[in-house]
Amino acid sequence: MNNNTNQEEKKRKILVLDASVVIPSSEVTLLEGLKVTVPEVRGELKDSTSEMKFSSMISSGELKEMEPTKESIEFVRRKSIEMGENLGDTDIKLISLAWELKSSGEKVILLTDDYGIQNVASMLDIPWKGVFQPGIREEVKWKWRCPACGKTYNELVRRCEYCGTQVRRTGIGRGRKTT
Ligand SMILES: [Zn+2]
């Protein structure tokens, strides 16, 4: 039998990269598969070394910037709000891109160490993978906050004890840039 047939049957993997995995120590360049991201990730890189890494991945053609459609973005935004995830625009766009690629039948994996992104990806059935420390989840401190009266909770409650409003998560994931 020839190998080409097997190669063709094995579907190409598409890796969607979050800013949290484009850092100097990351071995993300060693991973096989087409690597894509959204242009806004560039603005979320943590330091100049990460920016250099990102730029060289782009100029070598190893990493491609893609834009999800407005429809996907709206869909993902609505879903994440429904589940109380307070994600930034870049995070929403990344998930949208992964969701869109997956919906078009691609074999996609979202690479992120951001717990909020992982959460929404799980809910949308998008396969994801963390890249760094396996113990990362324990380092993340989450809080929930009532958007109406401002009361904060350290544990998940669906409704605010004081005013009955649906409580939103406001935790800061490791690597999430706060502006
Ligand atoms: Zn309240």
C-alpha cells in the first residue's frame, strides 16, 4: 500500500493560537499543523521577545492571521455572555475563528492557557489544549460579581443574594491582559 493514501486520509490539523501561548519559552513552533490566529493577538503579547517571535512566525508563513465572520463573533459573544464568561474582544474572536473552522469541517485545536477561553471552548465543543504548566488551573483565582449591585462572590452563585440579578464571572485568567 502506498503512504500517500494514508497521508491524505489523515486530516490536516489547524491550531488556533492565543497570545498566552506565543511567548519565548513556548515550544509552539514545534507543534505540527497549520497555525492560525487573529490579528488582535499581536496587541496582547506580553513583551518584545514575544512580539519578535510572533513577527518571525508571521513572516516565515508559519503563522497566519485570519478573520472570523461577524456572524461567528456575535454567536460566540452571545454564548459566552449566556454562560457568564467575561471575555475580551480578542478572546471572543479567537474562539469564533476556532468555532468557524470547526463548523466548516476542519480538525481544529484551540491552544490557550486562558481558563475563560477554555471554558467557552468546552461549551461549544471546540477541542482545546493548554500549553504550559499542568497546574495552571490552581493558580487562577476566580470571582463572581453582580452586575447590578456590585456584590462579589468567591464561589459560583447563579443569582445575587441581594438583588436576584444573574451573577457574572470576573476572574482574571493567568496571562489575560487587563487594560
Ligand atoms: Zn446584586
